[in-house]
Amino acid sequence: MNEEFVTFQRFSNMAEALELLAILKDNSIAYSFEDNSPSNFHVTFIRNEFENDFRVKLKPSDFEKADLLLQQIYAEQINAV
């Protein structure tokens, strides 16, 4: 059975989304990335970063593996402080 990618995490900041993508790639976890942000053009010429919608999608069978990986990384970061 071929699983479809579903949203694992959403971000309003592209750099944070790219950081997660790098972690997933380094650990051979397949992912999909979607930029559902509104167009860069805004009538008022003001762009609110909170309007951004970057989605990192995984196969449901990889959710637990990714969660455990992120918990491990966060624990290492906390211990390094």
C-alpha cells in the first residue's frame, strides 16, 4: 500500500521549516514540503509573516520515528545548555 503524505508540522517561518527538512533528510525520513503562503504581493505592500503557511508532510508510518528523533535532538540541546 502506498501511503500519502500528511501534515506533520506547520510553520510560519521558512528557516524553521528548512531546519526540520534538513533533519529529516539527514535521517533518511521521506518528506514533502508545501508552501501555502499567500502571494508575495499585497495591496498594502505589508506582508505579515504570520500569514505564511509552510507545511512539512510525512507518511503516517514515519510520524513516530520523526517524533522520537526530534525528542532526542531537543534533549541533547537542553543538556548542552
